[in-house]
Amino acid sequence: VIHPIPSGTRDVLPDEMRELRAITEAIRGVFESSGYGEIATPALEYETVLTRGDPRAADPAYKLFDEHGNVLVLRSDMTIPIARVVATRYASSEPPLRFCYFAHAYRSVRPQRGQAREMLQAGLELVGAPGPDGTAEALSELCAGLDAAGLENYRIGLGDASLYRRMLDRLAVPDGARPQILHELVTRDFVGLAREVEAHKHEELVRVPQLRGGVEVLEGVPEAAELLAVHELLEPETAGRVIFDLGLIRDLDYYTGAVFEVYDAALGAPLGGGGRYDDLLGRFGRDLPACGWAMNVERLHIARVGEGR
Amino acid sequence: VSIEGLRLAVPRGALLGDTLDLLDRLGVDTSEVRSNDRKLLFEDAGLVTMRPSDVPTYVEAGAADIGITGKDVLSEQAERHVYELLDLGFGPCRMVFATVQGDNPAAEALRRLGVMRVATKYPKIAARYFERTGRQAEIVEVKGSVELAPLTGLVEGIVDLTATGTTLRENGLVIREEIAASTARLIANPVAHKLKAAAIDRLVERIRAA
């Protein structure tokens, strides 16, 4: 008899579980030795709490009503729940605060795309450590975690979520033209981007977001000063993993500064990512700069198998 | 020898000839592709051939690093995570809204019935277009010759791609509205776009110069 489960969800049987567990245990060891305390939060949150963090955070998720008619949402990531925990349970603790988690997150899927509705994330949040030092620490932990997970060929794309907006400010691009320009950038359409910025006569607007490579790509881009400062703080082994990407876009609105994604040639999509969200904690009443990342554990596993290990 | 060590998804069909001509100018040996239309994978040249509408699927998954396909395909599959790098200029065509000639039956249906029926192979483009222009349309997805649908009374209008308009004319259809223009585009997988950044940038420069 076949009893179906929802598309985008899956059962994990012992052979796979053992391998997933080996990955998460190795990463947990890294977190522990660096002083990141593991926390768990409920899978269900009030919708009003999640949308306080990011208006879109509750949008793709699953909603239900509790017995009092409150709207509950399955969390779509762990960053907003941890921001809530910091503001409510650590309201007067001396920063920086270091947390890590291994938890499932829930996203809606497009039909027939084989996407996961439920995914296991391993991640950390570094609260109260401003950039560039906090960013460098998070990146160094990221490399340590990926090394421990057994990956050898991964690279980290490093960009800045505010870079392009600041460049539009510097070049005094009119407000009315910006939504369409940003739309082309977010949808990764450089043909459309070239068309939209043509009238503004600044070749930077189409050249800079296509820059990817070593630290030399930051030269001559005034908005990249923060990324340069991060680079100077990175240990050589971490710096060697970084590909600067001045067009890097993450799909959540709460990022304010450096953002990053992890790539492995064994997989056509990023293994995970993160960045700085210096405004998020303030929305919950404790105004602290913060930075964090989350890796998709199943994708780490696919990459590890793809690398032949 | 492949182009810059990249694997390229090549569209069969209307875009194939111009694509192979472009590859010739880049110094890729395409004679095997030209002489063998059953073989699909040309490992030495780094080429894989497929239907244009499959190109975004292979490129998004990383089974090909880069690919060439029409803007029409990319608009229909707008949710694909691929980079659109270059307008290659060839394969020009237009996405149009057409009906039988004479009185416009779609306008009549809209006025009297409040909704028109539209057949297309591009349901997302069609739905977006009528939503944007404030008209209610019932989209009927067909896989084969769309021109047949309005002639048999299945629908009042069609949304389809046309290069010269000949097929439409021969079936007694006229273009009522132009929705978008399309040409061939070079697309890239988001991970290859970072990990093979130098190779992809070199290729883009070579195509610009070719």
C-alpha cells in the first residue's frame, strides 16, 4: 500500500540519517568549541511576530489558526525567531551573544519543481558584534563548519546587500526609475538591466553588479569599502575561499550589509547563505547589529556525495 | 575543444542554425552537430542539444553551465534561477494576440460574456498580459498547432509566437496586439556564474566581438 506524503517532504531512513547525522555532529562540534550555544524554538510562531521581522517572512509559509483564532505560521527560517528570543529572553544580557541551531524550516514550493517544503538547516547567529569584525567571525565559523562537514571544493560568494542602492544614491538615479532597475537585478537579467540604466549614462550601473572574482574587483568601487574591511580581517584560508560578487542578491529583505552564499561545483544551486541584518533586532526592541548564516544540511550531503566522499 | 571549458545547452529548432553559426565564429567545431540530428551530447565540443524550452531546466540545475534560448521561453519560465547575460540578437520574433479576421470575436466575447477564451502554448505570458491589461481571459493550454483553436470555435483568440506572420495569415488569422518582442539570449547557471566567472566573462566578451 502506498500512503503518500506531501510533495517536497521526505522520509529519512537509517543509512541516509547516519550520514546526515555525521555532518550535523561535525558542525555542532565546531559551534561548541567556538562558544555558540545551541537553541531550539517552536516550529510554529505567531504571524504578527514573523512579519515584524520581515513583511515577507510569513508570506510563503504555512498558516493555520489556533483555538483562539490567532494566525500561526510555520517558520520559514530561524533568524527571526532568534531575534525574538534575544529581545525577550536576553533583554539585558551583555553582547555579543552567540547562538547556533539545527532546525527545520518551511517554505512553499512551486508545483513540479522538486523543491523542499521542509528543510533541515544548520546555522548560527552572532548578535551584538558589528561589521566588519562580526562578519569576519561569521565567515571564519562558516569555513570551519564546512571543513568539518567534509567539503573540500566549496567557495563563498561575498557581496553587499546595500551596495547597489548606495551606488544609485551616489549617481543620483531618480527614485522613479529605481524599482524597475532593482527588479532586473533581482531577477538576474543583465540584458534588462542594461536596457533600464541606459538612459542614466553610468556604465558602472551595469558593469559593477557583474563583477565577480578576487579582492581586485573591489578597486574603484567606493561602496565596497566595508567588503574591503572584511577582507582585511579574514584569515588566509577563509580569504582563499571567497569570491567577491558585487551583484549578489539574497531573497530576504532584512539584510543590510555583507551577504554571502556557499557554492560547490557538485550542485547547481547554493548550499546556503547568510549576511548582516543590523536593523532586525531593533524591530523587536533590542537594537543590536547582527550577522548569521544557515546551511541546508541535505544540500551539504548532496555536495559531499558529489565530491566523491 | 569546448568553449572556455564550459558546457553549453544548444537549442534545436528555429534557433539552431544561428547558434551553430555563432559557435563557428568562436572556433567551435560544429560539423558533427550539423551532420547528426539524432545525437544529443557532443562531449568534445562541450555541447548538449535539446528543445529550447528545456534549456532553462538544464542550466538552472547546472547540468549545463550556460545555454542559449529565446526570450519567449525565459519569460514563460520566469521563476527559473538563471542569469540572463546577453541578447544575441538572432531569432527575432514577436509574441502576439491574434484572432480570426473581420470583426474581433474576442472583443465581442469580452463585452457580452465578460470573459474571452484564449489558446496558447505560453499560459503564463498570456495570463500575465491579460491581467496587466485588465481583461478577463480563460487560458486554454494546447501543445500542438495553436492556429487550429480559433478556427474550430475552441477559443476566440490565441497568444503565440510569430516571426513572419505567414502561418497566421494562411489560417485566416490577424494580429490584434503585440505583447513582446523576443530574440535569443545567453543564460548561465548561478553557481557556474561564480565558480567559472572568468571563463563566462571571456566567452561573453568573445561573443560581443564575434
